Amino acid sequence: MLIALTGISIGWFMFRQQPVRHLPRLLENKYYVDEIYDAAVIQPILIVSREGLWKIFDIGVIDGLIHGLGRTVVSVGKTVRYMQIGFVRVYAAIILAGAILIIGYFAYNGAQVLRFLK
């Protein structure tokens, strides 16, 4: 408490006589803490975020994935469009062919499992 009161008293006497006394530049710039923090922490984070995360990951990976998925859906839609000719018999035949393929797949794999168990 005594040290604090001594410092306040010295400051009061010094600045009472010369109220516009110039402080040393080191004190005026707050020991350059803000400049050091900006150079050591903020700027590297900005550079990594802008150059690495945004340009490489966001534009390259995420946008590439989304645009690739969109192109795939469009090309599948263009291909499937020719399969839809409006005849119910054709749709029923496609469903029947799919069901036969699925039953055949499970029958083949079921036979393989039974052979393995014996």
C-alpha cells in the first residue's frame, strides 16, 4: 500500500508542475504489446485461415465435392430420363429384373455361408 501511495504521490507532483509532460515512447505505445500480439498471433491465424482453410479446403474440397455431386446428379438424370418412356409394362419389367437380381444375390451369398458353416 505504501509503494502504491508513493508512486501516486510522485506522479501527482511531477505532472502537477508540467501537466503536458511527454511520456517515453515505450509507455505511449503500451510496451508494444498490441503490435507483438498482432504479429505473433493474429497475422498467422489470418494467413492460415485465408490461404489454407479458405482457398484450399473450402474452395478445393468442399466446393469441389458439392459441384461434383451436382454434376453427377445431372448426368444420372440425363441417363435415367431415356428410361422413362411412359409404359407401365416397362416399369414393371425393370422392377421384376431388380427383384430377381436381389434374390439371386442373397441366394448366392446364402449358399456361400452355408458351405462355410459346414
